[in-house]
Amino acid sequence: MATAFSSDGEAVLRRELLPVLAAARGTLDGFYEMDRAAAFVQGGGFRRVALQFPDELLADAAAVAAQMEALTGAEMYILGDTTYGSCCVDEVAAEHAGAEAVLHYGPACLSPCRKLPVLHIFGQQPLDVKCCAEAFRQLYPNQQSHVVVLSDVVYAHAMGELEQQLCPEYPNVVFSRVVCGDPPGPTLPGEVQQFGRQFPVEAPGGLQDYAMFYVGAEGLALTNFMLTWNCCPFSSFNPATGCGRRETLNVNRALMRRLYLVERARDARVVGILVGTLGVAGYLAVLQHLRELLHRAGKRSYTLAVGKPNPAKLANFLEVDIFVLVACTQNSLLDSSEFYRPIVTPYELELACNPARKWTGNYLTDFRDLLPGACAHVELPPAIPAADTVPDISLITGEMRATHLCDRPAPQQPPSTTLVCRDQTQALAEISPAASFLESRSWRGLEQQLGQTPVSKAVQGRRGIAIAYEDEGCEQL
């Protein structure tokens, strides 16, 4: 019985994957920059290389890998399903394959990596430069306007041609440059370098005197720019539709939502630190920084490595009042409306727990800016007795809460590790108070129970819909 409400999934199983997506865009050599990638592999002397593709480019993966092996003689390993976000370099999966370097294809957050050499190949998406320039002229009729031109990385290859068309007419337009990894030297005075973009600021009033023009579709990158540079008016050009517009996203409403989460973090007593990256440089330092911050604020913390967070995974931790996600700049702003508990960024947790950090209107999404020695680091103030603290009232619950900081923990010797027999296979396990508490719960989510479930053959199930299965007789009441 074929209805609109049921399907046996046969069409999905029999559907063929289109072999080469790049054929519609041009040749593989041009879109994936085969010559540049081969020069990177041969110049580094790499013999095992990981090729990381996002889902939308996986259909080209086999053809690209075969051509790269023919050009370089090195072994190529395709990384499909990434550990975290596809915009980040998946060093964990690459090390599992024994790779010496990574070729990262598609959109990227350009977060610096910790270990492996990386070459970013964004994929040269087509851009109608004339149409984009005309949209710019309509949005900025005053030719003396101070504008910074930003772009999605997949359109960075066309920014030089756009600059040639606009700069003779607009002397105060600045084009950003894509920079992969950390800069080789210190940032020059009057120069901005964030999110893999670098551009000079020459207006007397600084960055707030500039407007921002973004070339790309609406997405996490644009949202990140607008929250960070919220003092600048934004406009954008979508190459897919060929239309330019002034961005009407109410940044103040978005900031109000984030500040509400800061208040929730102040009320929280148990905080779960979600490890959302294992490849971005500095993630271990910020984990230790957050643990110390929460300890000084009198809150308990648990560090959780759950891969890509989703509501089902995090619902296993009912004792946690709020989560803080340590991830790259684009994946940090996670919409937690569907989650059982809110998810905040490291910067929002600092606003909640560090009395010395005040809200200035600037928003930070790069957790490395919070570390000691960084541009936005704020030291924790000294502890004061609880009797001398000013009472603080929660704006959400109306209850009184403690806001004083505890003394810094004294350096301790490494705790001894207790090893016990886990099961009859004589495996050893480390026992911790947090793990023991979670093990004592009656329900712990999905369990594999390997070897405990009897194996049975698959049988034919019912067909149809619930009110009238095909194998049911017509019984009269």
C-alpha cells in the first residue's frame, strides 16, 4: 500500500550518487587547484596525505584522490564524516590514518591547527563580478564611503577583479585578505586580523567609521562578523541570487539573547565543558582556564567529549545546569533552543564568572582571545571573604546568589590512579568520583550491550498504515 504517510525506503537505497559534481563547475584541475595541491605535497615530501571533504563535495572525492596520487605518488586518504564541524581541520581522523599533512577542501573557519601542516583549498565558486560591483554601487552611492569588503572563502579568488573595478571609483574602500593560520609576524598598528581576514583601518575614528560589505550567502560566517563588529552597519551580496541588500538582522536582539544566557550561567551551579574541537590551537589551555574560572566561582564542572553535540546526547547529563562549548569561531554560536540545557561560549562564561570582566559592547567568539597574553585577557581579581561580598539577585529566578571568588587552588601532587577490574576480560579502568556517580544512575542513555542480546533472523514485518495493515483481516465489531 503506497500512501503519502509511509515509505519502505527502497527509493533512497536504490538512488545513485552523481559521480562528479565539479563537471558542472568546470574541470577538477581548476576547481580543486590540483597544481597548487600537488606542489604542496611534493614540496613537503609527504607520503601519506588526508583529503578532507564536506558532505556536498564527497561525490568528487574519489576522482580527486586518484588524480592527486597520480600527480604526487603519495597515498591519499579520504576523510568524509568529520569528528566535529566540516569547517575545522579534522586532525584526529587524519592521525588515525597516519597522515603527515591535510588537504582541506571547501568552506573553512581558518582556525590555526596544532600539529599537522594544512593546505586550504576552498573551491573556486563562480562570482558575477560585474553584478556584484553594480550592487555595491547601489548600496553605497557616496563614493567617499569608508567600506571594508569581506567575502566567504569560496569567493576569495574573485576579490582581486572586484577590487580593480571598485577602487578607481571608491578611494576609501578596503579589501580584506584571507590569511590561513597565525600571521608570521606581529600585527601592524591600525591593522585588523580576525577570523582569517586581514585588512588595514585608516579612518580617524577606527573601525567604527567603516561599513561592511560581505560577498557570500547568509550563514554562520556572516553572523559571526555581525556580532563581533556590531558597531558597523552591514550589507551583503548573495552570488547565488545576484541580489544585494542591507542586512536587517537585529544584532541587538541577538546580543540580548546571548546576554540572557550569561545570566543563566551566573545561576548555574554545575557546568559541563563541551570539547568541540581537538584541532584548534590553544584548546587545552582554554579548557584549563575554564576549569580554574569555575572553581574560583564556586561551581562544579565536568569536561565532556561527545563529538558533535545534539539534544539527545546532552540530555544524558541531567545534573548539568548549563554547557559551555569550546569550538572554533563559527561553531561556537550554537542555537541551543532545542537543547534541554542552554549552551554558552567561553566569553559568555567569563562575563558570568569573572567580576573583573565588564560588558563593553564588544563580543568575542575566538576563545584564544581570553587566554593569558592575548588582547582581551582579564585577570581574575583576588578573593574576598564571603561576608564582605555584595548580595546579588538573579534576574531570572529572583533568588539571592553568591558571587564571590574562592582562593586559588594550592598546587597539589598528581592524584594516585586507582585501577580496578572492569569485567571478566581483566580490563583495567580508572575510577573517578564523577564517573562513579554517573555509573550509579538507573538510566544512562543508549548502551551497546555487546554479547548480551541474542541474535535473531530478520523477519517480514507489517506493511501499510497503523489503522489498516495489509495482513489484518476485516473484523466486524
